[in-house]
Amino acid sequence: MNCIVLIAAPAAGKGTISKYISDNYNFDHISTGDLLREEVSLGTDIGIQIEKLLSRGELVSDEIVFKVLERKLGSIDKDFILDGIPRNFSQAESLDEVLSKYDIKITKKIFIDIDKEIAMSRMIERSKKESRNDDNVEAYNNRYKVFEENTLPLLNYYTDFNKIDNNGTLEHLYEQLDELFKGDEKNGDL
């Protein structure tokens, strides 16, 4: 199986990009954020811990994230987009180990480039529509700082990443994604 990894700031468009790739190029979408929110909604012990962290804009421990992720990987049977992990070097190394256990290869690393102010504005709009309690300005600023300190340096780990600009229109975003996948489609490498 193949995996696509997304590296992006909070509210940079990971969900939008994942949905587009999933709909147009036959990939499943695994969002660690969705997996964690599912735990919260189920009211599990892990979910209660997660809820406290997310409401403060803090990251969930790697141990919890990988426990929930491995459970999901055990039930998936097609190529997928992984959204929300890795967020630091330690997670990238652990992800490599976990994926190798399931004979999954990372075939694309996509960096979603977006200005902080645009992402925050989109996050505020999203929070109005979806009522997510982890979407507020204070939590966003905390998450963005963590992104700058821990996630952005992953571009040194994944040196063969593809950069997508998400500061403009959806049309421009989709054009870039189609260009990225066009060569794979011709070569049968999706």
C-alpha cells in the first residue's frame, strides 16, 4: 500500500486537499484529528484525556496518537492520505517504523504553504460552521507556534516533498494537485 503525508500549519487546508485527492485519485483519508475527535465523542478514557489537551490547543501525546492510528491501519486495505501526523522528527521516525510493519510506503510528501493570517481566518470561518471547540484564536496561536517549532523542520527530514500553495483560490489549489498527480497517473504510480 501507498501513503501520502501532508505537512501543514493548522487550518492550512489538509481536509480540503485530502478530500480532493480522495475523490479524484482513489485514496482513503485518515485524519488523526478525526480519529482523536472520534475518541472524544465516544467518551473513552483516552477521549477524555484528548479533549482536555485539544481544548487548550496542546498536542496529544505520540503514544496516544500512534495507538489510535495503529488500530485504524489494521483495518485499511487501500492507499491513503495521512493527515495530521507526523508533526515532529520523533513522530516521523515512529511513523516510518509503524508503516513498515504494515508494508506501507510513503510515496508523496506534500507541504501545504499558506500565510498564517489566511489560515487563521479560514479557521475562524470553519469554527462558525462546525462548532469545533479546539478552533479559537488562542488555541490557534498555540498550535501555530508548535507548528513553526516542531513541524516545519520536517521539511529537512522529507527533502523530496512537493510544495502546494494554498493562499489563493480553490481552482488554483486543484490545478496544482492535478499537476502533481498527472505524471503518476500516466506511469501507473498512484
